[in-house]
Amino acid sequence: MKGWIRWKGLIAFVVAVVTIVLVWFLAVDAVVRRVIETAGTRVVGARVDLAAADLSLFPTGLTLVGLEVTNPDAPMENTVEVRKMTMDLDPGYLIRRKVIVNNLQVEGLAFNTPRKASGEVPELARKNREKKERQLSEAAKAGVEKVCGSFSMPSLSQPDVEAILAKESLDSIATAKELDQALKAEQAKWEKELERLADEKTLAEYKTRIEKIKGGGGSLGAILGAAGEVQQLQADIKKDLDRLKAAKKTFTTDFNDYQARVRNLANAPAKDIQRLTNKYSLSPEGLSNMSQLIFGQRLCGWVQTASDWYAKIEPYLSNVSVGGEGKPEEQTPLRGKGKNIRFAETPPMPDFLVRNLKIDAALPVGKLTGKAENVTLDQHILGRPMTFAFLGREMKRIASLNLSGTANYVKPDAPKNDAKLTVKGLGLENLSLIDDKVLPLVLRQATGNLNLNLETVGNVLDAALKANFSSVEFDAQAAGKAAMAEALQTALSGIDQFSLTADIAGTLQAYTVDISSDLDKVLKSAVGQLVKKEVAKFQAQLEQKISARLQGPMQQAQSSLSGLGDIETELTNRLNLGNNLLKGLKLPF
């Protein structure tokens, strides 16, 4: 029996096992913690801190405690903080170098928490700044503008007409000046044309020839010779008369057109008045969508915040590798290169997968619990999308919150995502809606129910929001003595409930937010007649001032038209002289 046991070998084996066990218990947790911190810091671009890590074999699992992820843009703030994270790992796949988490429990999830020490990593921070500068430069070159734009209150007081006309160019005056220049150019053109046509001198020469023929005598030979001269003279006169008639016809057409244009100058201020009214005065039509003005800035800001968060997550989603559903990519065998080739599996399984995720988050508004399934960046391998559902509880100013949806990247080239959010009993307090010196507007209180349906297909966004609010109290303090501002203030103070809808469409980078509400009808009804009176008064002042300014240029154009009329008189006189000569040129004299 003693010969069967090699004590040296047994002792070496026991020592090796004990060493491995000691290393496991003494060092493996620290190694795991260090690996997570190093890899996370490199990916995020700022410090990722982990208080403790516990890797167990029986059962196979990993527990992380005190995870803090620094915000790269604010090193004294954590983007995400997790009190405890517990993972149940699948040992069979772990041996095959796949991290398959059967269950992942996240407790104490919080966002935007303060840090005790800066989480900035200088080298990574410099690279992030360079990357952002390049992105900003590219955006500047592309002329990208923030999609929300600006929301400003239209003027509720009577505009200063003199101040407006001092800075605005008037199309009516420009038209009158252009017409005057055109008339002068036309007159110069026809004066040159008259030089080419038969004038009084030419017609006088014809008359001299006629007198000469008449005084030639009455012999038969003289009469026969005169007949030939008369025919030639008639032909010459008719030729010049035809030119004069053609010129007169062309001139008359052009002159009639210029006359009409000069007459229309009297109506030219109408377009200027309408344009300036639309620009500087609140119209009844402008009140038809006051909801866009009142709620647009807030809603668009919230959408922009969501879009910014998506922009932060998108780089990680872009790491999704393109491939067939559950099928490995064909690779050319490479010897000695260390190429990791994925072969067909049954069932196909990604390198990382969380089958079931449970989250307990602490948000500023309250607690949020939820679950998600099939969490992986390689959905095209798994063949199933990620689904999620969250429930708000013990929340401030919210009775209930439900969020559910699907993130479908099974086909990475054509991702489809959808989400549905239902909020009941949303309490709003002291929400600033319009920051305007004429009529600042604050929603002092309201209780609302909201339903949001959102869908993205590729880069195309489509969302619809419906909301109803009750127990509403608006605070609108009209400044000064603007009649319309006071009317709006009175109308808003009498509103205790309203409904609102918003449609969001476009791409994730460039979208529109169209808002409508039953407030529009109330506000339009309250101040509609007052607006019409104010607009009529403003337009009357504009008409008076613009007409006075137009008087000089219009008189100048009329004077130039009169000068052009002299051309018509000259053409008529020449035609009359020619026709009279032609009538007197008949045999016998």
C-alpha cells in the first residue's frame, strides 16, 4: 500500500490546491475589482470606482458593492452610482469564456450623485476634449443648429411705427424707385429709336419732292414722267410710315404696361403693411397656437434631454456587430495569427448576456423598480430583443408611473424600438413656462395624467403625447398697461383644466415638436376682438406713414411716365404728317 502512494506528489498537489485556494480567497476579489475599475475607466473616460467585489464558485456568482461611475463632463459628480449588484453566473458558459448572467439584481441605483474626490483622469480627459472639439467642429461645418430653437412671446403692446419704419426697408418705395429708373431708361431707348425713324425733316423733304412734281408742267411727256416719280415717292413714304406704325404699336403696348404699373403704386403699401403686421403685431391667427409658445420650450427641452442621453448611450450601441441572426460570420482560417473564430452554436449565445435583470433605483422623485430581459449588445446572435418594464412607487408628486418597451437590435442595420409611458397623478408646482417681461407665465399648480407612445425605426423618431390636467392655476403678471397682455392674464386666471397633445417626428438629430391644446380656443376667444382692433389701429398708422414716404418716389415715377408720354405724342405727329402727305400725292394734281 505504501508503494502505491507517492507522498511527494501528494504533498505537492495539496500545496498547489491550498495555494490556489489561498490566492482565491485572498487575491481574486481584489483582481476582479481592479479589472472592473481599469476597464470601466478606459471605456467611460473618467474614474470608475468599486468598493468591493466578491467572486464565488459555489454557487457561481459575483457581487459588486459601491460602484461609482464618474461623469466625464463633471468630475465631481457620478453619472451612475450602485449600492449593490448581485450576479448569478452560468458556470457552463463561463468555462467557454462567455459571461451569461441568469439573474442580475441591482440595488440602490442612483444618478447624478456627488463625489468626495474628483474622478478626472487627465490623459483620458484630454482625449475626450479633443474628440468633442472635433465633433463640434464637424457640427459647425455642417451648420447644425439646435432643433428646439427659441420660443419668444409676440408683442402684446402697440408697436412703435416710427421705430419699425426706421429699421425696415419698404418694398413699395423700392418698387417706385425701380419703376422710375425703368421709365427713364425706356425714354432714353425710344429717343434713340426716334432718331432712326422718319422725322419732320424727312417728311419736309417728301413735301418738297411733291411740290416739284406738281410744278413739272402739263405736257404728255411730263405727265408720264411724273407718274413714275409719284409711284416711287409713294413707296418711300409708305415704307417710312410702316416703320412709324410698327414703332407706335410696340410703344403703345409698353406704355400701357408702364401706366398700369404706375397706377398700381398706390396699392403697393398694402403688401408692406401686411408683412409688417405679421412680423410685429399679434394677429388672431397668431393666437390659434399659443400652446406651442406656452409649452413648446419645456417640452422640447425635455425631448432634447432625452436625445442627449441617447447620444451618450449610442456609442455603446454602435459596437453591435453586424451579422446574421444566430449565424456565425464566415472567416478565412488563419494559422498562427491567434484569430478568434466564432463557430455555429446550438442554441447560439452571445459573449455577454443578462437573461433577467432587476433594478431598484432611487431617483430624486422617488423609487423606481423594474426588470429587463435579454440584455446584450449581440441580439442578432441571440435572436431575441430586449424587453423592459419599470414601475414607480413612493414617488413625490406622482401617484403611479409605468414604463414598458422593447429595444430590438436583432437586425442591427434596421433597429426598432418602442416604449410606452403612463403617468397618473403628476403634480406640477411653480413650473416656469414663459420668461417674458411683458407677460411672464408660471404654472403654479396642476395635476395631470400623461400617456406617451414612442417608436424609432432606424434613425426615424415618431412619438405622441396626450395629457389632461386639472386643478390648474396659472400665474400671469402683465407688466405695464398692454391691453392684450391684461386680457390674456384674465383669460389664463380663469382656466382650471386643459388637455394637451404633442407630436414629435423627424430624426433623432433633427425633429419637430408640434403642440396643440384646448387653451388655444379659450385664449383666442378671450382676446380675439381686442386683437382685431389693435391690429386695425396699427395698420392705419402704417398706411399713413408709408403713404407719406411713398409720395416722393411715386411723383417722380409719374413725372417719368409723363416724359415717356411725350414720345407717344411725337410718334403720333409724325404719323399724321406722313398720312397727310400720302393723301395729297394723287394724279392728276
